[in-house]
Amino acid sequence: MLTVLESLNLSTDYLQKHNIESPRINAELLLASILNCKRLDLYLAFDKPLREEELEKYRNFIKRRGKFEPLQYITGSVEFYGMEIKVNPSVLIPRAETEILIDVVIEQVKIKEEITIMDIGCGSGNIVIALAANISNCKVFGTDISKDALKISTENAEANGVKNKTEFHLKDIFSDDFSDLPKVDIIVSNPPYVSEEKFVTLQNEIKYFEPNIAVTDFSDGYKFYKAISEKVKKLLKPGGKIF
């Protein structure tokens, strides 16, 4: 039976040969998810033999990663702003850089007693959930064009204990008027911004696995920014802000 260390070494070599960036880290994270432990805990268990069912699952994970399937889709979740966010191919994988957006919004509203926020294109709900969890008196509305994305975002809100502070609605920023939703103090969005021309230059993980509608606007990269800007006055309260 292979030990943890032997499995990691073999998997790292496999991923390296298949041109996966940071092959060792990927191998460690995938095995840690199977063993339900932290990545660094593996270093204390190098000599531990893996059970056959663990090896079989690990081989499957490594094979999938070798075909450029994102690690987060394989494990089924990603950490964002200190919370675990469930993800699958129907939603964009939350990026660490988006945490900066959360920081800026929280800094702007920390002195307010009550506040309402709308996230346009909420995807997995990571922004909605992070804001709801870190702003005491708030109501956060998440909107998206994808029913599958809204299902994931609703599940994430419940799993992270903010279900009562959030609502999710099926909306198309280009065709819906949002008149059935209240005006809000803040609009936040991380919309598709990759132009159709630049989409082909992206990593294989993004091009072939993440939902295209969450990455590119199939135009010049500014289509969503224009649409959101045009509707700001209808969506925001007087003195409201957009991030």
C-alpha cells in the first residue's frame, strides 16, 4: 500500500508532466481534501499508508486535475473571506483578489446602523455572504441570470449562517427593470470583464471549465459596466454608492 509521501511524490510527477502549475501544492491540497485534514497535517503523516478507497479517489482527483479541471471544482469548495464556499461548474470560482472589494465596502459602511446592499451577478454568493456575515445590520440582495448559480448561492448562505440576512433573485441586468426589488444603499458587482478577443488567451482551467458567461461579456469587456451604470439611478437610494 502506498504511503502519504509516496502518493504525493507520484502525483506531483504526474501533474508536472501534464503542465499543471504548482503541482506539489495541488497534489497536497487534493489529498488533504480526501483525508479531511489541513494540507500541513500531511507532513506529520508521511508514513501513513492510504486505504485502497482513498487511493482510488485520489487517483481520480489527480487524473481530473491533469486534464486542467480546477482544483476547487474537484474538491467542491473554496475558502473566501474566512468562510467555506461551495462551488461547481455553474459558478465562477471566487478569487482571493475579490476579498479586497469586501474590505473596501465594509470600511465604507462600518458607521451605518442599517444598510441594504445589492450584488449584481452574485454567482456562488461569496460577496453577498461575506458582506452579510461582516456587517451587523444589513440586508443583502443577490441577483443572477443563472438558476443554477442561485441554487448554489442560497445553499452557501444557509451553510454560512446568513440566510435570514440575504435574498437571491433571478434577474437579467440587460432586460429586467428590478422594479420588484427595493432601492438599496450600495450596489456591488464583480461582473464579466474579459473581452471576447482576450478570452482565448486565458488559462485552460478558465476557458474550458468555468462558466463562460461569468468570465467574458462576448463583447469589448465593458458591456456589463455600461448596463449597470445605466440602471444605477433606478437601483440606488439618494446618496447611494456603487462598488
